[in-house]
Amino acid sequence: MTNKALPQGLHPDTLAVREAVERSQWGEHSEALYLASSFVQPSAETAARRFAAQEEGYTYTRTSNPTVTSFERRLAAMEGTECAVATSTGMSAILLVALTALKTGDHVICSQSMFGSTIKLLGTEMARFGVETTFVSQTDTAAWKAAIKPNTRMLFAETPTNPLTDLCDIAALADIAHAHGALLAVDNSFATPVLQQPARLGADLVVHSGTKFLDGQGRVMAGAVCGTVALVDKVMGTFLRSGGLNLSPFNAWVVMKGLETLSLRVKAESAAALELAAWLEAHPKVARVYYPGLKSHPQHELAMRQQNGLGGAVLSFDVRGHNAEQLRANAFHVIDSTLLCSITANLGDVKTTITHPASTSHGRLTEEQRQAAGVGQGLIRISVGLEHLDDLKADLSRGLDTLK
Ligand SMILES: Cc1ncc(COP(=O)(O)O)c(C=O)c1O
């Protein structure tokens, strides 16, 4: 069946439901799921041409698959990039970036308060391949600039960070990177293209853990890298096909359907998170709330400018306590007293999740790395879902109100 060509200049909300709808001969309305590891060729001659990339056509799903391609095209349209490649997880997307954009002798600068596995991958694993990493303060643009060396090849930022919601100024970091011939990669898993499109602010690479908001219902693992055809399709896509970091067609289909409701979910969750953050800030048992939508957040102005006026769905807060042991016990009490919030490390789900970062997402870091990341024992992270706000407040009150 012939698909109608889309008009130019569509809004992201329209692209989220209309981009890359490839109908088969049956004219199905929902996108087809091509759950196939390989594709039958009409002749040996055609197979030879397709394997030699002289003719378009699907051959083998590790090379490409129509469902995966549709997800890649839709996400790229929403991020405003030329293309995207999909990967099995968010970490495999970051691994793909590291293995293709960096080589032995290169230097990468990244924030000391990023997601724990990213710190581990860039700081420890890549060192075994002779890649040097400097960790700087996320919020200190001058520190990123000062860390530049002649061999700096990439700046890797995650904004807002997990779990403290620290921001960095994407446009300023892009200028610093480009002035030195380096790339800027931004992990956009927390913000999603609903809040910010890093490529429009100058980032060369946009990385996603599709496991989070893009899926949005906690069903599958997924990842993606968005950027130019020259870098992402030609270099990273070629490596991905050799390295086999691919996203499965089933997972691609699930995440692609998740993109259709992304904007509605993220906007509703952000509105609820703002109210919940303000309520927590006024609670006597809470020492500090970290949420970019609050005026008290040190980068509130940047957040409003850079994030489409929204704070996002994730907030963290410190409970009160006198020492590390008591802080941990108090945080565990609040978490364990919830009946509604799911105690799980994932985020971006329509079901509100609650976690203790120091013993989960950041549990593999050394105490020194954890302190540098600002992750204390009293810290609790919440990813706000779609439950009624009053029910969420009541759920958190259960533990907070009974803290000694
Ligand atoms: C900001 C960020 N980037 C990347 C990842 C890794 O994604 P995945 O779990 O899909 O590998 C996570 C996971 O929590 C994350 O929070």
C-alpha cells in the first residue's frame, strides 16, 4: 500500500504519531511488527547486491529491520536530527558512542554526577583501552572549559543528572567543544525531546535510554544515538552492525508506540512533580529537595530556558538525620512505608517509582565517587507517574510523618 507523504514543518507532537508509518500491502493502521531475524531474497543476484549495499532492501535484522528503522526515523524526527540508530539498552548506546567516537590516546570530559554506570564505563572500563577521562562539576561551565586538553575528543553531558537533577548549559558546552574540534554528546534520557532537543542547541550526539520515558511503561530495555548521517549512520551504524548491539524488533515496536504518548505523559508527570516537589520542600522532615522546576533550584532559570519551561518528572530529596547511619535508616523507613510507589530503580514509568540511589543506581561507586556525585545516604529519588497527586502525597506522608 502506498503511504501518504507527510507535509513539511510538522510539530513534534504530530511527528510522534505520524512519522515513519510504513504500511504493508494490508494497510494496517497501527505500525506492523516485523518479528523476523532474516528476509527472503527474490534471487541470488538481488541478495548479492543488497549485501554489497548496492541496492536497498532488508537482509538480516542485525543489519537492519523495518520496525527498528521506523523507530529510528520517528525518534530522529522528534529530536530534530538527521538520523538515529537504535541499540539494545541505554548503556549499549553509550558504549557505542565511546567505542566509535574515542580511540586510544583520546581524552573525554564528563560530569562527576552522571548516572553510575556511565561513570563506570567512561571512567574505568574505557581506561583499559587507553582512553583518559576527566570528571568535572556538572554545573561549572568554566570547569569543563579548563579541563580541555589537546587530545580532548568529546564532552559527555547528562542533563538533568540522575539523581540530583543538576543541569548543564548545553549551548555553552557545545561552543566549548566545537572551539576545540571536539564533539558534544548529551544523554537526553531524563529530559526527552519534550523538554529539550540537544541537537538544536548544538550537541553533535543525543543519547537515550529508551528504557525510561520513551517506553514509559516499564516493559522493555532500549537505547538510541541520534545525530548526523555522516557520524551516526555511517560510522556508528556500521560498528553497531559488526558489534551486534542492536535493538530487537519487538522492543523497537514497543518503544515506538511509547513515543506516541510521550509528550502527554511527560507534561502531566512534570506538572505533578512540580506540585509534589513544592509539597516536600515544605515538609518538616525533609532537609532539601532537588527539582529544576522549583525556584530554590540553583539552575531554575537555565531549566526554564533550556527545558521548555518544564522541570521534568524526576525529583530527589534528602530526609533529615544526624549521621550516615541514621540518614540511611530514615530513607529506608520512608521508602518501605510506601504502599503505592514501586521500589524499583527504573524511572520514567507511568507508575511512580521510588529508590535509594546510594545503595542502588550509585551502589557500585566508591564512597569518594558517591560523595563527588553528591549522593548521600539520606537521598531518595522519585520518578513521578500518573497516579493522583493526593494519593502520592498520602503515600509519602506515611513514612515522613512517622520519622523520629
Ligand atoms: C541517564 C541515564 N542514562 C543511561 C542509562 C542506562 O540505560 P539502560 O538501563 O537502558 O541501559 C540510565 C539508566 O538508569 C540513565 O538513568
